[in-house]
Amino acid sequence: MRDQERMATAPDIDAAIDNAYRVFARYRLRGRIMVLSSVSPEHEQALVKTPLCDLPREPLRAYTDSAHDWNTKVEEDLKYLLPRYFELIALGCFPRDLELALRRLSHANYRDTWRDEEAKAVDDAFVALMRLTLEQPLGDVRALLYHSAEDLLCMVAYAGGDVGMLLSAWDDDRSRSATLHLAHTVSEANLPEGRLGNGMWYGLEGRVVAEAERVLHWIGREESRERLERACLAEADDEMAGLLSLAEAIVADHLSRG
């Protein structure tokens, strides 16, 4: 299925999570889960015995942090757990550092190897999470009450998802909130040095660094500068107008340097 088709039908977050539960309902732990000794017996029992929709964050955090080989059983375990991951991320209660929460998913190459329905469910959830993130007040991001749009992009990059789909969703969202998130991302980046603000993009995996370059190109476009300028002229809040003006100036300077 083409990326555009996957994105065009992406539901809102509640529908995306409900759909993920439906699509991955065929997978069961069947009384055991593949973990190493880094997962305590208590957390292992919670993972196996707790209904998925009620699974607390801490057992899933322990599972996320555990290291083990990739095989069919591990892949099926992850498919079983994915809907709860999406749910906790939507609530801002992600199981560990958001950027690495679904790093294990990259081993699956899900967009090429999973059933179309499964791959679409993951893509829809990622896009729906992006839309939800862009709706969050910027003050929550600054107060670390919720993750930033850049954090979510980094997570999808580590998961082996298509960051471009999320950027397209951001382009489509012309709300004040989404534009303020753009201004925040620009202001946190170092465009002259070609680096985004979140250091998790760098130093671990080359493919993730490549996706960082993709995001840098997107925020540094003339389209972004024009969007920031228009928003600044229309902004009534002095603090937010200052942020938009700063971000527009950063992008304008970047463009002037070629």
C-alpha cells in the first residue's frame, strides 16, 4: 500500500488505538514472554497475567529495557504489546525514554514484512500520535509534561517508521498550536551546525541520523519561514509572537546562507 493511502485514511488517536487492539488481537503471550534476567519475576508475571489494556507502565518499561535476540516469538510478543505502547504514549506515560520506546520494532522491518493491515495500523497510530502531539499546548512541552513533536519524530525514526508521513501530517495541520510546535523545534535546533535540538538523534544509528537530516531540511525550508512569518503577524500573545519571530529569523538566516 502506498504511503499516501496509508496516511490519507489515518484515524484520530482513539480510533487508531482501538484499531491496533483489533488488528493485533490475534497475538497472545500464551503464558510466557521472551525476557532476560533484567526483568524481575514480578514484572514478568504482570506482563503475562495482566489484561493488556490494564498493563501498568513499569512492567512495560522493564520489558522495553530488556535486551534479547530477535526471533519469531519476540516479534509476536511485540505485536501483542504494541496497542498498549500506543495507548501509554498517547497518555504521555510512555514506558521509557520516548525516543527509544519502540526501537525494537526496527528489527521487524514492519512496513515491508508485516501484513498490510498490521503495517497500516502502526502507520496510522504514528500519524495519529503526531496529530495529538501537535494539539498539546506548547507550555506542557516546556514544562516536560508532554513530549515534543521532535521527540515523537525521533521515536518513529528508531522504530523504522516513515518520518516523512509525520512531516506531511504536520504540513497539513495549519493550526496555531502546530505552528508553535514548529517554532519550538526550530528554536531548539542549531541550523548553522546542522543539528536538531534532541541529542538522541545522533551517535547510535546511521539511519536515524539520516532521518534527522530529513527533519532539518523540512524545518529549514522557505515554506516553514513563510508559515512562521504569517503566524507571527497574526499572534496576539507577546511571548508566542516573540518565539515565532525568533524562529522565522533563524530559518531566514539559514536560507540566506544557502
